[in-house]
Amino acid sequence: MTLRKELLAALASTAMVVAIASCGVPDPHSGGTPSLKPNSNNPPATTPTNDPDPTMNPTTNPPPDTTPPPDTNPAPVANDFSISTSQASATAAVGGSATFMISSVVVSGNPESIVLSVSGLPAKLTASLNPATIAAGQNATLTIAVSADAPAGTATFTVKGASPSVEHSTSASLTVTTNMPPPPPPPPPPMNCALADQAKMLFTTGVQPIVSPTTMCGNGICHGGQGSPQPQFISMTRPYETLTSYALVVGTFDKNTAPILTKIAGGTHFAMVYTPAQVTTIGTWLDAEKTARAMCTTTTSTIPTPGQVLDLTVGKWSGCMEQTTFDQNGVATAVAGLVSTQGPCIRCHEQGAYDMEASDDSTRTFNALTQNAPLLKVWFAFDVTNLNAPKVTVNDALFIKVTTGQPPFIEHPLATWQGSQAQTKLKAFFTATQAKMNATPNTCGASKIISPP
């Protein structure tokens, strides 16, 4: 009887625990936390099974993923374009500027409007785009102005083009240098010095064939005669004495800085490049020259070199040029407005782009010409063949070569220079300046040139 009562009591106690647990009340015997009462919001956990039918057990056997894989060959953008810069790098002196042509090409679809922007330039370098918005297939000019107190160094920047459909970018770099021209080289060593004789022999047998009038630098087109780009350091009669007299060609005969090597490096000078063997040949000659000029006894010559006469003539001409006469003849506007097959000259050459100044701002153009020797040598030809009687003329021969697409300007847009308003007005200004230069007494001012020759 006692055993039966104990069994009944135990059963009753178990039933109470079950009832309490089902109501979410903590089990007084276990001290556990309450479990939620199963309902529609909290369904009971499903016990895993080995049911082969995945639809009967979605928890343990999810349906296969029917999402298509990513497209590894997406369809091209309907309206797409590409952009690039005319050169990967450029150099500008403090207080000067550098110019890049930004080109765009339609890749697919229709040409859309492209908004251009520039990023990555440090302080003291200011970018301007003309125009800042183009249609795909058109070009723009990027000018980077360098402050007079900008530090020397190289900056990499990015040009971005954004259309309604897509964005693209390209990068380039600008190296800022000081505005000091390299010191002029000393006069050639006397020929009675063995080291000097060896250096001249290296030039005659190795360097001269590379830069002769019929090869790279001369070629009947470039630096070898009237109408060719300045300086005209290629000479048929005195090649060694002429070339070595130009500081802007040989510098101080240091092969790491001599323009005869650095100007060609990178292919940015009319896409010309030296072969590795030619670089070695020129470098060996420069080393020999540098050693000879340090070791051999030199004598002071009273005979000026062609390079010295050219610099003196350019400086004197700049001092004779007058802003008032330049403005009255309307030279700047006429040259800037000379129309080519791709538009007026100002479109590509504003602010000195591509070594040519073409701006309808007369004061800016006048200052650029009279202060920048390389630009002045583009507009005017300086002939120092006769060192005692140098000549200055309007550089018609060069303008005609450029505007008719003759080598090395085969990619230049075509235009008519001969008989144009630009030629007529420039010649009128030239005539007035020449009269002042030849007047007695001479009333020309001092040289205005501040850039390297």
C-alpha cells in the first residue's frame, strides 16, 4: 500500500513538471531558463532525416542555386570612348608652363559629352583645360602653370573624362626645373693636348655620323640650315667647333645632363630615339671631352663662337622689340587666328603649347616671345653663318614647312601661311623692329630674355 502511494506521488510530480514547462515557467527542479511555448511564430525544431526528397526536408536539403554565374564577358558599353595624353611626361621651368594635348576617341556607339578634370597636382602647379568639356572624338588642351616659387621635382597627375555612360582616365607627369640656364662650356681645348685630340677624334668618327646634316639632327630639315628649327648647330664646314659651342646642346659635357642625350631620351623630341649603341658612343665622347677640358691647358680666345653670337643676337633682337608696335600691327590676333584644317592656331598653341605661342592676348604673346629664347627662334630666324654680320628674318621657311606638313611636321594640320594676314602683320612688325635695331644711335633696350637659350 505504501509502495503504491509513492508511485502515484511520483507520477503526479512528473505531470506537474511537464505542465509547468509547457507554460514557459522555469523548472523548479532544474533551475533552467524557460523555453518558449511552441506556436506559429516559433515552430519546433525539425529533426534531421535522411529523406531523399529535398522538398520534404527544406532545412537539411536546400534546393539547388539557380542563380546564373557572373558574366565574364559583359556586353560593351553602348556609348564608350578612350582618352590619352600627347606625351607621357613634360618638363617646365619655375614660372613657366607645360602643355599636353588630351585626345579622345569614340570606341563604340555615339559620341557623348565628356567632362574633363585633373587631379593629383601638388600646390604651386595649376591646371587649366581648354575646353573643359568636349564631345568624344574631340581634343582639349591641358596647360599646367608652374608658380615662380614652386619646388623642383616630378609630379604625376591624372586626367579623368566622364560621360553619361562611362568614365576613363589617363596619367602623365610633369618635372619642374629651376629657371637657370646651364653654364656655357669652356672653349675647345688646344689641339696640342693629346686628350683633346682623342676627344675630337671620338666626335669625328663616332658622334658626327649620328648628328650629321644628312642623318638624325640635320637631315636637311632640322638643325642644319636656314628655316630649320633653332639652334642650327649642324655645320658642314666646322662641325666639331660649331656643335661644341652650343651650351644648349652639350651643357657642361656631363653625359647625365647634356641635352644632346637628355633631349632625345624618352622619344619626346619628334619621336626620335637613339639606339643603345649610339647612346654609348655619345656618352663615351662626352666623358672624353669632360676629362680633356679638365686636364688640358686652355687658352682664352677673342673670337666668338656661333653659339655666343646667336645668344647675343637673340638678346639684342628681344631688346629692340616694342610692345606698342606689336599691338598696333595686331600680330598676336592674326597668328592666333590663322586657320588650319583643325581650326585656328590658338586651339592648340595657346600658352606656348608644342613650342609655339599663339594667343589673342597681345601682352601675353609679346612677353612670351621677348622673354623666351626658344619661342623667339620659332617666329624669327637667326642666321649666324657670318659671325661678323648675323641676320634676322621672319622665319617663313619654318612656318611654311609646318603649315604644309613637311617632315618632321607631317602630322601638323595644314594651313596657308604664304600671303596670310598672320604673315603680313608679322612682317610689318619685323620691318619696324629691324629699323630700330639698325638705327644710329641705337635706342634698343637691354635683352628681355630670361629663359635658357
